[in-house]
Amino acid sequence: MEKFFIKNRGGKNIAVILDKNTKPQGLVFIMHGIGASKDECYIERFAKAFLKKDFIVVRFDNRHSIGESEGNYYDVNFSNTYEDLEDVITWAKKEKWYKEPFVLVGHSLGAGCILWYGANHQSEIAGLVPVATTISGQQALARFRKSDLSLPFKLRRSSSFRLVKKLRWRQFKKDILNYNILPEAAKFTMPFLMMVGDADLHTPLEDQKQLYDLVPEPKEIHIIKGAGHTFRSATHLDQAEEILKNWIDKQVLKAKMTL
């Protein structure tokens, strides 16, 4: 495992973890969601599934989050989070180990970002794994109370770290309303895997099914019973890892062998 910093388009640091394999079967980029980090237990477990299948694994801290990349959570929005994904992939394309097509895995807002990238770079993608994904700005904001939507700032307590995060809420809302992946769903002709907890209140199953129903085959959706928006218990993490490993074998590597 290698850990280092790369520069984004504005010269800011993005913290990256790179796991290589001597005979790689593929490449995957794994992206966390808002207010999280590359070191979350579920991000590490997603990485573990791909490492067991001999993939090169890249995971990174989004800027404006709680990880090691530059930026302040106060300034996070969909657009600058998506830029982080673009900048990491642009950096990777210059490295000797870079391979196409590659797989993208994301959670929550990060899942929304990988979908947006996949819709705009179809030929680069071997598979998409949106976990508890943001579908659109309108749906995301619909899950908040009306009283919350009128606030200029929003406070969130981190479930991973003992801190309170302050978000510039009005700017975040304005930006995310520009995002809606549903009209792009027909573009996802690559292997497509969705996961969501049946107790997820932020990106609930009914929202996920709206996207799933529009995506062409080959596609899968797996519902993690008892899980909320993030998978933290050993049982849920074990389930997610097994789902990923089976999907890699059945969809990604099988598709590679038929090319």
C-alpha cells in the first residue's frame, strides 16, 4: 500500500492510497461521500473485495471533507466533489499502472459523482457500483425537513469522528439542484451494481429503484437488511464484500474474458 498526495487542477493536495497487484486483473477507483474519508470501514471493505480479485485499487479523500486532502467541509458541494474524481483519474492516466476500462465505486454523494463520470465517459468504464447513491438534487433535498431547507448553514455530527461539521447550506442546495442522473440512465450499458440498506432514510430504496428500473441490463440491486445509509456492522460489511466479489467474477471479469 502506498499513501501520498497529488495536486488537483488548482494546485491543492488530494490524499491518495494506491494498492497495486503484480498481475492486475483491472483497476478500480473508490470514492467516499460527503463528510467522510477514504479510511471509513466500508470504503476499506470495498477496497478489500477488489484486492482479493487482484485489482489495482485507488481510494482518496475528497477535498472539503474530514480526511487528509485540502479544503474545508464548509465549502463542499457536488461540483467540487466531482472535480476531485476527475482530477484523480486524470492523474492516474499518466501512471504506468493505469488500465482501461476501469471500475468506479462510490458511496452517497460519491456514488452520484461516479455515475456522472460514467455517463460522460462510457468507453472508459468496465463497471459502476453506486452504493446508497444520490439520484438527483431534488430527491436529495426532499429528504430534509422544510425548516432545515431554509437555514443558511447546516450542522452535522460525524458518526466516524467526534466533531461537528458546518456546511454552507444555501450554496450546497443551489449547486446540487443542477444534478439529476435519471435522464442519463440509458447510458449505463456496462455492468451495473447497486446496494442500499433497507433502513436508509437519506437515499431510500424507493429512490434507488427509480434509477434501477431505467438502467439497461446487465444490472443488479442488493438490499442490505437492517442497514442504514452506511454499512458499519460486521454483518453488513461481510454481505457487501461478498456481493462485490461475486459481481466482479460474474460480470466484470467474465465480460473481460469475452472481449
